[in-house]
Amino acid sequence: MKNILLVEDNTVIMELVRTLLTSFGYGYTGAEDGFEALKVVKESDFDLILLDIQLPGIDGLEVLKRLKEDPDTGNIPVVALTAHAMYGNEQKFLKAGCSGYVSKPIDIPGFKLLLEQLLPDTKV
């Protein structure tokens, strides 16, 4: 089973994404802010990180930068999970190092397809 780190400070979105991941057959660990995410990512092996961009403390782009600079976490695919669905934001996040982009509200079939593309050996 693929293991996903879900970094999200909104409890409603956290619960929605947790439910989706479980229904798609993925394991997950939740983190409510960037500091927790940077700690948790060192404690387990993750196949993918879903990263909210607007987080308390340090924002998602700073978390992404730290993850990509660390040899232990730099190769983990990171998907931006954000309400910033303005023109150009997707390219901004991809250029910063994200492997994908999911805007809120979440398009469930598109979200599932993206996960399947980034985690191809998983039978969902």
C-alpha cells in the first residue's frame, strides 16, 4: 500500500482528503502545519506528499523548498493542494518543484487520476 503524507491545516479538507485516499486504497499520515510535516517526513517512508500551500507558521512553498533541498526527501513527489486556483499558479508551483497541482474544491476524478499517474504501480 502506498503511503501519502497529507499536510493540511483545515480539518474539513483534511477529513475529505483522508476519506478519498482511504477509498482509493492509499495509506496516509496527516500533518497540520509545515513544521509537523518536516518532522513527520523523517519518521516514515512516504511515496507522495499532498501539501497545502497556505499553512500556519511556514507556508507550503517554504516546506517544499526544504523538502527538495534534503537528500532524504528530495525525490518524494509533492502535489500542491491549494485554493490558489488563479491563472499562473499551477505553473508557479510546478516550477518550484511540485509534481502536480490540485485546486480546492477538489475534482475527485481528476484527483484520483493524478494519484494513479504519480503512483503508477498501485492497483486502485
